[in-house]
Amino acid sequence: MKRPTMLKIVDSIEKFIIHALIIMMLAAILLGTIELGRVLILEIFAPPLFLLDVTRLFEGFGLVLVILIGVELHEGDEDVSHRRQN
């Protein structure tokens, strides 16, 4: 059965939005990982060496959790994208 033209347009817009969200999610995960590495390196090598205060430790754990949540959301977005293509 042939789909009406308006539904095809809506489907193509949805695909574009899903792909744009996946790209933005990957960028956020990448930048969050870089920020986590930067924070850890700067804090570990700042005097006194290898000591982090509790605030910085919680900041690092928070960044790890945000990155993990982003990775899980990205996997969910990929599943949605693959289901829409089939």
C-alpha cells in the first residue's frame, strides 16, 4: 500500500531529527569524557600531589555518571534508529 506524501515528509523529518540527536549525543559524550580527563589530570597533579578533596571527587563521579547515562541513551537512540529503518 502506498503511503501519502505528507506521511513520507513526516517520516523523513523524524529520521533527520533522530540522526541529529545521535550526533549531538555523541558530541556530548566525547566532550564529557575529555572534561573528565582534564579534571582528573589537573587535580591529581596539583599540589599536594595525588590528593583530591571531596568536592572534586564528587565532581569526577558526577561526570562519570553523566557520561554513562549518555552512553546508555545513545544505545537506546541507535535501537530506535535501527527499528525506524526496518
